[in-house]
Amino acid sequence: MEKTIAGKSVAVNEEGYMTDLSQWSPEIANELAKESNLELSPRHFEVLEYLQTQYKNEVPLTIRRVGASGVVDIKEFYALFPAGPLKISSKIAGIPKPASCI
Amino acid sequence: MKRLLILGAGTAGTMMANHLNKELDRHLWEIDIIDEREEHYYQPGYLFLPFDIYEPEDIIKPIKKFIPNSVNLINDKIDKIIPEENLVKMANGDQLHYDLLIIATGNDIAPEEIQGMKGSEWQKSVFDFYTFEGALALRNKLREWEGGNLVVHITEMPIKCPVAPLEFTFLSDSYFKDKKMREKVNITYVTPLSGAFTKPKATATLEHLLVEKNIHIESDFAIESVDNENKKIIDYGGREIPFDLLVTVPTNKGSEVIARSGMGDELNYVPTHKATLQSKKHQNIFVIGDATDVPASKAGSVAHFEAEILTENILRYIAGEPLKEEFDGHANCFVETGGGKALLIDFNYTHEPVEGTFPFPGIGPLRLLQESRMNHMSKLAFRWIYWNMLLKGTHIPFISTTMQEEGKHF
Ligand SMILES: Cc1cc2nc3c(=O)[nH]c(=O)nc-3n(C[C@H](O)[C@H](O)[C@H](O)COP(=O)(O)OP(=O)(O)OC[C@H]3O[C@@H](n4cnc5c(N)ncnc54)[C@H](O)[C@@H]3O)c2cc1C
């Protein structure tokens, strides 16, 4: 599926997760954040960058790993992206919904 | 003589001992298997023990009974593996050299990971059923419990047998109905996932069953602590859920041996090639069952499928041939839904559980993702199959190692 975000046409799946990280930009992130009623700060972007790096290195993401990363602890992760932090942050970072589970 | 050493004589290790005893040239290879326990526990039975459906003697048998005579069983605690030197160090100081190593040390609960979980209410109003001791203590509690808020809770994924907490929930609904006290019990199912299960189609079916049984679900709950004094669980977002009886599945972690050996990830799982089951770091080490980090369910049925492929790969490795990249994550689980019924799910790395028939396409007799008595009878029969076929490495008729796509409604 295609969706227009911040004036650009980007590829997304049924749940609205981007399917091509190369199309991602900070402007798109800001737009996606608004859909979750979030206003992104530089701190948010540090976390997003960490998630993208992990994704590129094919490291599966879990809340525990993010919490142990040294970038952000679990408490702050929840404060930055309330409710389902991993799902919401992944969506804004332009990476697939984490398959944390089997 | 060369030595093949198996660490852990649980489900996976025992199956490998039986397979390799038949397949390896015993003039060239000695096989040793180590476990600190003398008893083999049938873990799927932990689900039934709390409800007085099984007795302890149904689920405990001597390990010895399942290890072939020509395999050397060592009853001791493993301290650590030193992969650079092909050595295993025992807690009593002994050292064992190996040519080939199979790690099958499983996983265990780690309630100490969550603040307050193993606190003053542990085994008073906070229980687990993932250990024999926990399931037994919970049975005694349930026998005398008079009702209130029952909270069934998963701490974090991955856990072994990811459907077990849901099955526990369904069975408790039946149990309290049978005891004519269902109206005195509120049942809440609390999960860190966004829904009842990990795969979308099965989630829809299972959530429907929760509603039907009047079970409330709280999803996306990431526990931070257990408040023993006020009897509630609290998540990182500040959400609180009160309980009178908390049945939790604590964090699951691989064996401490793996941590002591510096061979695991942050949950002590060994990085393992997901199609061949060879360790990613050491060519002469293979990993099977709950000890691996492969993205398949941690279940006995999975270990069974893995064992068939791993046996072949060990033979190939010894012969210097390329390994077969065949393991597809195949899992096959019966899900108890209470009232004498169960559903059956069959899936792998790429295909989620769907409706259909099993094991014969279009015929069955078992129906996938639909409740039936036949599935429930099969779940109970699984105990017999486990003791008499699975552990001995007997191929189960009609059930293929890799998942079959025919007869399923994708
Ligand atoms: C409640 C519950 C319900 C389940 N239901 C099902 C089901 O319906 N179907 C299904 O297929 N699966 C089910 N399972 C999962 C199944 O039991 C496990 O996936 C399976 O037993 C894994 O086998 P394993 O050999 O990897 O580990 P285990 O069988 O746990 O064996 C590991 C062995 O290693 C030994 N060990 C570990 N560390 C050391 C050490 N330092 N020194 C010496 N020995 C050591 C342990 O003593 C143990 O014997 C269930 C599990 C639970 C808890």
C-alpha cells in the first residue's frame, strides 16, 4: 500500500508500518508521531536512531534489549512512547512491527 | 574413541541420546549425557497438576529409564563449558573433553527479575506453575481457595509453551464451574502482547473464547513490580491490577551454565543457526530445544522435530558433508480450552496457525484451530506418546518433520 506522509508517497503495510526504511525521514517521523499524539524531542530521535541501527544489523528488538542498551532505560522508554513503546517507536522509526513473540 | 557429550537429559537431550545411540558408529564414538537431576519431569503435566487432573506420579519418572544402556549417564551439576578447549567443567571439579557437544540445558523461570515477585507473598498468593514445586503449591492453594480476583499473568516473552498461560486460564474457568464457585471468581488474563496470542488468526479465535468464558483481558501490560502489601501488579506506564490470587509466568531464562560460559545472549540463550541448529560461534557445538535462540516456539513438539534434523546434521558433520538447512520452525500444539475440549495449532517460522485438517489433508481426523473433544483426547494421549515414543526418538506416524501446507486454509 502507498500512503502520503509529509507530502511524500511511502510504502506501508495494512497496520501502517513502513516497509522501506530508505524512504524514512525526520519529517515523516514527526507526522507519524502525531498519529500517536506524540511530539518528538531530540531524545525521541536518539531512541529512533538506535532502533534503526539494530534493525539494519538484523538484531531482533525486545523491550528488555532496548532497556539494556544504555541508550534509554525501560522507565524512560515508556515515558517517551507511552502504552506500547516498542510498537509505537518502531512505527515512527519506519521499521517493521517487532515480532517479539512466537 | 571420540566423545559426543550431551548436556541436559530433559526432553531434547534424551531424544538425541536415543537417536545417536542408533545412528553413530559405536566403535568410534562414546556418548555421554549429563544431568544434575535423577528424575525426568513431564513439564506439560504442570498445566494439569494444579487442577487435580494429574497426580505427581503421572509426571515424574527416573531419567535412567529413558537413556539407552550403551549411553553413559552422568548425574552431576555442570559448572561451565570452555569451548576454546573443548572442555566441560563439572561442579565437582571433574573435566570432560568432547569432540562434539550438544547443548540441551533448557530454560527455567527467573522470578527475581521483577521487583517484588519473589516477595513475601510468593507461594502464599503469588504462584507460578512452570516448575513442579510451583504447580504443586498452587494445587494445594486452589483446593482451599474461596474465590476473589484471579489474575493469570505473563511477565515477558519469550516463554516456553506460549499457549500454556491461556490454557491455564481456560482450565481454571472449568475448574471453578465444576466446584460450583465460578460466580465467586473474577478471572483476568494479563499479557505483555497486544492480544491473547502471538499470531493473528489464532488470536482472533482465542479472544472469542475468552469473551465466551467471561474472562477479562488486559493487554500491552509490561510489569514493573509486584506490590505484596496491597496485592497488585504495576506496569511501567503506572497501570495497576489488583489480585487475590496471582498466577504468573515469570521471565524465562536459559540455564546459568550458559551465562557462566559466556555463550549466551541477555536471556542466556545460545546464538544458533535457525535452519541447521549449529552454534553460530563454534562448529563442533550444536544446540537444541529451549536452550537455543531460534525464533521458534519453545516446546517439546518443536524439540522433537529439531531432533530428527539435528541427528542427520550430526552425521553429516562427522562425515564432513555440508549441513542440511532444513529446520523450518515447525510447532504443533494442542491448546486446552476447558470443558473437555481443545484446539490444535500447527505452524512454522513463516506460516501462522490457520484452520484446516490434520494430519491428513482434507480428512483430519483432527481439526486445526477449532475446539473439539477429539483434540482434548489427543492432548491427554500426548502424555503416553511422550513417555513411550517421543523420548525414545520413535518417529510419530503421519506427522512430518517440516510443516505440511496441504489441507490448510491460508
Ligand atoms: C507448564 C508447561 C506446559 C507445557 N506444555 C507443553 C505442551 O503441551 N506441548 C509441548 O510440546 N511442550 C510443552 N511444554 C514445553 C516443554 O516441556 C519444553 O519445551 C521441553 O521440555 C524442552 O526440552 P529441553 O530438553 O530443551 O529442556 P528440559 O526438558 O527442560 O531439559 C533441560 C535439562 O537440563 C538440565 N540442566 C540444566 N542446567 C544444568 C546444569 N547446570 N547441570 C546439569 N544439568 C542441567 C536440567 O536438569 C534438565 O533436565 C510445556 C512446558 C511447561 C512449563
